[in-house]
Amino acid sequence: MRSLGPALHHVWCNKMDGSILIHRQVELALRCCADIDTILDDNRDVVKLPPGAATKFQDNVFNFLSLLNAVATHFTIKQVRLFNLTIKCHYLAHIGFHAKYINPRLCWCYAGEDLMNKVKVLTQSCLKGTHASKVSEKLLPKYMVGLHLSIVSRSQWFARVA
């Protein structure tokens, strides 16, 4: 999904109607996303973005958030709720502010959301009949087995069991 931004921007530019304000706003938002991806790709190995890149990153983040708000407002007025400005937008603003101090690649935590959902399901499976103070004791061994199985290939694991 991360690399989808530039392609989506290209397709949108070819299909949009430039005379419609909302189309121009979406195009600008997609351009900001593509620029953000490019900045992150160009600076993947640095701890802190160079000053010019950090400023450009911050500008793109805040332009994107402003445009996202404008697009969301446009559809809310038409009573079509397509966008939800969530805590992720708030966190993106913080990342924009801190880009001159730390590379956003090092502080973006949403890459692990899929893991959080799996841990949530595992935790819920440990709750039934367990006192709250004992859930961790029940959860951690299961989590450790899961980590072990994700590290050891299936064939090695089955060879050991057999």
C-alpha cells in the first residue's frame, strides 16, 4: 500500500475534471502523499531528515491534512460520510512537527497494527475463566509459542514433532 500513492496520483490526474474544486483538492492531497513517500524513500537510511527534506516533509504533511479536512467537509455537507479524521491524523501532525529531529520511518507505529489485532484476539482467548491478574501468565506462553513458530520454518517444526 505504501507505494500506491504515486500510482494513484498519476491515475487521478488522468481521470479528474480540473474544473471541479473537489477534484483539484483530491489531486493536491494525492500529490502530497506521493511527495511524502518520495521523501521517506530517499532518506530511508538516516536517523534525522536533512533540513530541506524535513521542511518539505512537514509542508506536505500539513497541506495533506488541510486538504483531507476540506475533502471530508465537502462530503459531510452532502451527508456522505466517506472520511473519518481520527487519531491517526493527529499523530501524523506530530510526526510532521518532529521530522526535523527524527526520521518519520523510525517513529511511525501503525505498521504494527496487524500485530495488535492478533494480540487482541489472543488476549481475548485468555480472558474466559481467568482472573485479570493472571491473564498475562496465560497469554505470554501462548505468545512465545507463536513467536517461536513464526521464526522456525514449518518443516523444521514438524520434523521435530515427528
